[in-house]
Amino acid sequence: MTPYEVAKTLHRELAPLVPKLAAALNRALVEIGEGSSLVGLGPGTHKEDHVSFQEYEAVELQGAQPAEIIARITNALQVLGANSSWEVLIDKKSTHGKDRMELMYTIYRMGRKM
């Protein structure tokens, strides 16, 4: 799959559930991309550059269990792992309400420098 196809698939799966994660993955795949093999581009744009950024999102549970939502996100992210060098770490923050879950995502690509 091309980065655009991966972004479209992830957007379709994740946007209704976690729209900020869907947007962040679109940024990673389309705006930053897999990195160019050209030399002399700005920081984070070369294929051997390490790139990471974070996004925060409050998810309304709407009767779902937090584990169900994390499982759906994890299943969708398998497409990302199989078709790109990007990875996502998900941190769940404790909340005071039962109808909301706070998530922080770290989206990163490890460069290939040796």
C-alpha cells in the first residue's frame, strides 16, 4: 500500500473513534512521509532521520469499555506497522469520569542511521 492508501484506510477506521489520532497519522504518512532519499532536505525529512511528535485526545466512551477502544485502535495500527516505518505508543491517562478516557499518542519513525 502507498502512504496515501494507508492514510485513507486508517482515517476510515479511526476518525469516527479517535479523530486526532487519525489526523496525526495522516500528517505522519502524507506530510512528513517515509522520508526522501534525497540529501540536503530539512530535519526530519530524510529517510534516515528520527522523527517523533505527540498528540493528546479525550475520547468520549459512549457506553464502550476503554479496553474495547484500545483494541480497535491497536487493530487499525497493524495496517500502519505493516505498510510503513511509523509506530505509535499509546498512553492512557487516569480520568475522574467514567464516560471519558484521555489518551496521549507518541508517533515516531526511527531512522536507519548506523
